[in-house]
Amino acid sequence: MNTIIAIIIIFGLLVSIHEWGHLYFAKRAGILCREFAIGFGPKLFSWKRNETVYTLRLLPLGGFVRMAGEDPEQITIKPGYEIGLLFNQENKVSQIIINNKSKHPEARVVQVERIDLEHELFIEAYDDEGKLVRYAVDEKAQTIQDEQATQIAPYHRQFGSKTVGQRALAIFAGPMMNFILAFVILTAYAFMQGVPENNALVGGVQPNGPAAEAGLQEGDLVVSIDGEAVDNWVDMTIIIQEHPNEPITFEIERDGVRQQVEITPEEHTGQNGEQVGLVGIERPGNHEPTILSALAFGLTETYAFMVMIFDVLGMIVTGQFSLDYVAGPVGIYNYTGQAAEMGFFVLMRWAAALSVNLGIINLLPLPALDGGRLVFIGLEGLRGKPLDPQKEGLVHFIGFALLMLLMIVVTWNDINKFFL
């Protein structure tokens, strides 16, 4: 139950802040945002505020903001159609009844001759006396079809009408908010837990462990291991874990004097079943934070997470790919459960890492991801004209299908790894 609650909170926070970034900057650019959705698939519930419908959907695999003009606007009204018109106080058309006109007896029924709901915003139609009348349409007018209301999207409210810079910012804002969220979480962590030492200082030595038997002491500063420089506790831990049952040479500094100590890490089973080395040392306690030190910690830790993720991506690009480097929903659920068991503060750092990961993955130049959309916007900027929307849409559709296929494969690998 704790894992499920943690997943709901973390997933909801990461996706909501990502999509809110898209929504905020799209609205600032004047784009009509029809829907803000968390999840995909069937709607569980929804509510409308101002022009946007906020929905929670069944499949917790992401979210989206549906902006007017991203898909071709579907105008189903053609010359010869009979429609019903309702008017506002300015005598502009506020509602266009496409069918079921009998349910709207107050509507004025006319036969359409010409209609433009994107640029000039007018309807020319014959009234019941056969007279051709031109009606002005309010830019926030709604079409009513099957009793479902849809706000029209004049061209100046559509995604494609905005400048390259405005569209690029609306797309980039999602990943950007994930980086900001990670920074905020880690800064809050520093305020609550204190700021850890930014070096490889030994905070404690476990009795009878390999480090104690080799003579390592509390307060020793590890400078290098097997000649490889060590800058912080994480670097040191990684090197130790990579050498179970293998002697390694620590260069330490004690009371201003450097010396070498040989230690053989004991072999232990890690969280994922792999064999790792441990020497029996503890991290030092944290410093009382100041505003500057907490902010600095949030910034440097966010950057450190970015570097770690890019290192993994680099291994994939250079042909060292393994499905074990990628986690799907099942893997994330399992790791979140482990983090939740370790305590609230471990869960905070895990949430920050996931947020950075979400931001970076979305910026990859792949179709259907934010990075792929930014590539198309960049190409448009270079060419000086838009690309064919149908071709771009096809590329994104294929990319989305391939991503779903990858997610299925990764999920099956996670199930085999964790449960079979």
C-alpha cells in the first residue's frame, strides 16, 4: 500500500508539473488549450475551468496538453447545412447547433451559404424568409454536436499561428519544469536533512569490517582508489561496489599526511541481485544548511543526476545497450517501493532522479517526444516555412507506436527480472 501511495504521488507530481509547463507557456502565447490530461485512455473524471478541460485518464503512462491546431481543426459545417444559432449580448453568434436542433427551440435556424470560423469569423446564411444574412461569430463561440460543446479555434489561437520561438518554448517548458522540480525537491531535502559533505570523508567505520581491519579511521579523507581520483562519496561507493573480493588500494589523507591502505571489499548481494563490494564505512553527518548551501546542493545534485543519465544514454548509443539499463512501469514501481521502504528522504531523492530522467528522456530527438517536436520546429525555422503537417503527423504516429512497442518489451523484461 505504501508503494502504491508513493507511486500515485510521485507519478502525479512529475507528470502534472511537466504538463503544467506546456500549459502555462502555451496559454501565455495565446494558444487555446482544449485539454490538460494526466494519463491516457478512457476518462475517469473531468472538470472544466475557463477554456480548458482537466481530465484524469485510466492508463498512468504519461499525460498531454491538447492545443488547438496541433491536429487539423475539424469543421463539419458546409454550405447547404441547416444549423441553429444562439447569440450573445453583442449580437454575435455564441453557439452553433449542428444537430438535434429540436432540443434548442430558442435557436435561430438558418441554411449556410458561406462560413469561416478561423479567420474572418462569420456565417452567411439564408434565414427563414430566404434572405441572405451575414452573422458575426464570437471568437469564443461553441459548436454543439450531439450535445457536446467544442470551442472554436480562430487561427490566431492555434499552435501553428505562433512564432517559432513561442512554439519551441511551449514544448520545451515541460522538460524544463521537470528539471526545476528536481532542483526544488533536492533543495528542500537539504533544508530538512542538512547538506552532506561534498567529498569522500569517512564518517564512521563498522567494527570487524574490511575497512576496520585495514586500519581505516573515522575522519580519513579518501583521495583516490587504485590511482583513480575520488571527488565525492558517490564516486567512491561506485568503485568499491565494482570490486567484490578484489583487493584495492585506498590513498587517504589523515591529519594532513597521505598514506596508502589496501582493502578487500566483501561480496554482498545488491538490490537487483547483482554482486557488489562493501568495506564497512559510513557517510559523515550533514552540515546545518544555509540558504546558499541548500541552493548549491540542489543545483549540483540535479546536475549530478543529469550526468548519470547521460552516461547511461552514452553507453546505449555506443552499442553497450542492455534492457537492464531501461526501466518501464513495473521497474519504476519496484524501485519506488524499495525507496519508500528506506524512508521519506530516500524517496525524495528518488523522485528528483525520476524527474530529471523524465526531462531528459522527453528531450531526446525522437518522434512523438518533446525533443522530436523541437526538431521539427527547428527545421521550420531553418527552412523559413512549415513542414507538411500530414508528413510530420505520420512521423510522430510511427514514433509513438515504436515507443509503445519498446515499453511493452521493457515491461516484459521488468516482469522477468523482478517476479519470475
